[in-house]
Amino acid sequence: MRHVRALLLGLSLLALVVSCGGYIFLGELRATPATTGEPVEFIVEPGETADDIATRLGEAGLIRQPALFRLLVRWRNLDQQIQAGRYILSPTMTMSDILKVLQSGQVVNDIQITIPEGLRLEEIAAIIAAAGLVSEDEFLAVARDGERFRADYFLLNSLPAGATLEGYLFPDTYRFAPSADAETIVRKLLDRFVEQYSTIERSVRVPGVTVHQIVTMASIIQREAALLSEMPQISAVFWNRLKPQYAPLFGGGLLGADATVQYALGYDPIEGTWWQRELTVDELAVQSPYNTRVTPGLPPGPIAAPGLAALTAAAQPDETSPYLFFVASCERDGSHKFATTIEEFRVYEAEWLACQ
């Protein structure tokens, strides 16, 4: 009889604990972090887990107990139901209210833009303006003021005085609020650059170079290479041309990249483009610090926005490559033939001209 009473007492206590736990749980579901508060922008990234979302909701002051949010998601089997996007949430919302919004897909009407690799600032400005965000002039006024951002981005430490952010606005797909101003847009692109560059900054294999020189070289590789697989070799060609031991074999320290000439020439009103298909003899000789056919060394700065593959190639050229020249191949697939001597280069050049 005594054992029965003990069992009943234990069950009663267990029921009380469960009841109290359930009461506390329900109370948390109905509770809000605050009774007043400003709306908060909250972005759910594609592929983000419920655990990560719960942590960030807690950090943003939108929920009190991230662990209970995770439990609620699992209890309702909603792990895969939370929709990526930008939401406006409030600290006056309950945990259940927030979860309903996040699975509803009723996101704020963001504007999505895609910035391809290899564009110069003016082309990026045109994409942003065409999307209805800010005008080209507004964007360029901010993007050309590199000094404005130097203190906030350590990777801009080697940016020359008076330089623009050419090359530092990372090409990718972005979503912006319709009300985003030019500085917000530029900072988001800069943030992505920092994020991507951090993946290679500890593995730079070119001795004595700055971040600015890596980005400059990467922009040239981006414009010169058609195939990702050839970027390390093309990188090696350009770095080799700058080595003193190769100066007698190729232009005395000239980089000789036609893409830099294109940048120096700027917009062609006849073709209606920033990048021309063919360059005349006079154009190839244009006097500009960006014309690496007449000015030794790297140009003063990047000529376009390089992607991660080009940045990686600039930082990690093919160290086994002895090449100083490359010519487009007749395969017409974007590939090149590489040469170590001017004689070999002329043979490949003749082949290319013959198959035109």
C-alpha cells in the first residue's frame, strides 16, 4: 500500500512538473520581448537553418528564448517551411506570430539585381539605376569616393589616395529595399568583397604584393580570360612579365594587357559600349597610366570588378608556368595557346589570323 501511495505521489509530481512546464512554454509562446519597439528588418538567407535563425532572432531582440523557438519549429515540423527573404518584424510580436510571418513568404518587396563579373563602375551604376534604386550619378558619387570607406574596411588600407572603389564592389546577386540609398548599396557590395577576399588572403603566393595590387591584377585577368580553368596560367603570364629576369624577353617590364587599353579609352559612343571589340594602332598607343602597352608595371588600380576565381588566380598564379605570351586558339571556345618565346607566339598568332 505504501508503494502504491509513493507511486501515486510520484505521478502527481510528474504531472505537476509537466503541467508547469507546459504553462511556462505556453506563456513564452504568448510573451513578447517588449511592449513597445520599432520594427526591425530581418533577413532570412537561402538555406539558413532554423537553429541559425533562432540565434539571430534572439540577438536582434525579437525573441526571448531561442531554444524554445527551435523547439517550437521542430514540434510543428516547420524546419523546411521558413521562407528566405527580407521581413519586417517587431519586438512586440509573439514567437508564434514571428514564425507565422517567416513561413508565410510575405516578404517585403525587395529589388533584386545581378552584377556580372568584369564590369566597370559605370556599368554597375547603370544596372542599379535601371532597377530603380538610385540614379547613376548618385551611385557613382559615392563609389568614386574610396576615402569615405577606408576607416571602416581594413582591406582598403592599400587603396591609393584619391582612388575610387573600382574593383572592390563584388559582382553577385543582391536584394535591396526600394528605399536603399547609394551608400547602403555600396557598403553591401563592399561587405561581400571583404567576405570573399577573406577566403584567399592567407594563401597569397605572390611575394610583397598589397591587396590593391592583387585586386588590380585580378581585374585584368577577369577581362582577359574567357575560361576559369585558364585564369591561373594567364595570371602567371602577367606576373612573369613583371619579373626583372623576364624584362629582356618581353617589353622591359610592360604588362601588355589590351584590357587595360580598353579601360583607358573609356566609352565608345559609336559602338555604344565601354569595351571595344577591335583596337586600332593609334588606340593601342594611347597615352595613359592605364595603358600597360606603354606604361610599365601594373596600372594605378583595377579596371573592372573581378569575381572570386579571378581574385584567387591573381593571388595564386600557376607557379609552374614559364609562359610570357598567350593567343586565342582556333577552337573558338575561349581557350588560348601559351608560349614562352616570341617565335612560338608568332606561330600561334599566324594560326589564329589564318582561321579568321
